[in-house]
Amino acid sequence: MSFKPIENRSLHIQVFNIIKDRIVSGQMKRDEQLPPEAQLCKEFQISRTIIREAIKSLQSIGLLAVSPGKKGTTVSIPDVKLAQELIYIHLKMKDTSLKELFDVRLTLESSIARLAAVNRTEENLAALHNCMELMNKCRSLDQATELDFTFHDLIVEASQNSVLKIYNMPLLALQRDLRKQTIKRKGLETTAQYHQEILKSIEVGNPDLAEKTMRTHIEHALEVLQQS
């Protein structure tokens, strides 16, 4: 597959976009080798410096992997953790409001609980029960906060939806401090009780109940945080 010559001042950006579009559209497949620098220079009719800048930029976002030896530069799939971290940083620096965050939680996590009630496996249930056992024994606020984080993450796992996991992780991370405040105000026992009810609804495979129970849990957490 050849590339056409390009003309503009921002040459490396154009090369970056052309190769990126080829990869994202599926014209270039995962692990496919990028043509040698000399060939790219000839096809684009630009210098090696421009090609190297574009390749470096593509490598920085994970679309290309550069390996020494015969493998050379190949197409790769970006690590989603980078995108999640950027979303987290953006929302954190933007000073996202409590209402905005909980509006999303009510919509997203209620739907996740519903899916979990339908799609959960025995392995998912075992992991959730194990988390609940640890939470019931827990007396540390810091540990309880981490277990709360884990519990909600396990529900995402139980939904069997990889897209939801990608979107939900930055939101979970953004709520870490809020979760700690909520648990401190509600108490460990109340938090564990809500989680137990959510787990029961998922375990019996009742999507309506799972959605309702999760919504009640989140609404109560918001009420607690809004108290002066």
C-alpha cells in the first residue's frame, strides 16, 4: 500500500494523521510492519526527519511499536490506561462538580448493576463475595475505601462489558476521596449493608432490583455528602 506526496508546512502532522487514519480504519492491521523510512520518504516526498517525527508521535500514543531488529516498526493497539489517566486528569483539573459526577454515577452505575445481574458468572459472584467478607471484617477507613473501590469495579467486571470498564475507571478514580468521606460519615456497617443488598440482587439475577438498589445506594451517598 503506497502513500501519496503531501504539501504543507505542518508535514509531520499530516503524515501522522494519514498513517493514523490508515491504522484506525483497519487498512493497516495490528502487527503489520510499517514500510522502511526510505520508502516512506519517497512516497511522501519528504525528509527522514519529518517521517521520524510522525513515527515518534504515533509511538507516543501507542499506535506504533518500534522494536530493534527485523521486526522494525509495527502497528499496535494503544494502552487504554493512558486515555483513562488523561480523562481523570482533565476532570480533576476542570473541578467537576458533585452534581455532575453523581448524575453520571446514577445513570452509568445503575445500568452496570442491571447488566451485572444478567451477565454475572459464578467467578464474578465469588469475587464479589470475597470482597464483601473483607469489608465486613474491615475496621480501617483507608482499607474500606479501597474495598469500596474494588467492589464497584468488580460489578463492572460482572457486567461483561469492556466498554463500560474503560469509561467507568476514570470516574471511579475521581471519586476516591469522595468515597472515603462518604464511608466516614455513613459508617462501615451502613456501607457494607448497601453493598450486601446490591450483591444479593445481582446474585439472584434480578436486573430491575439491581438497578434500583444501586440507584438508592448512590442517592444516599449524595445525601450524605451534601450534609453540612
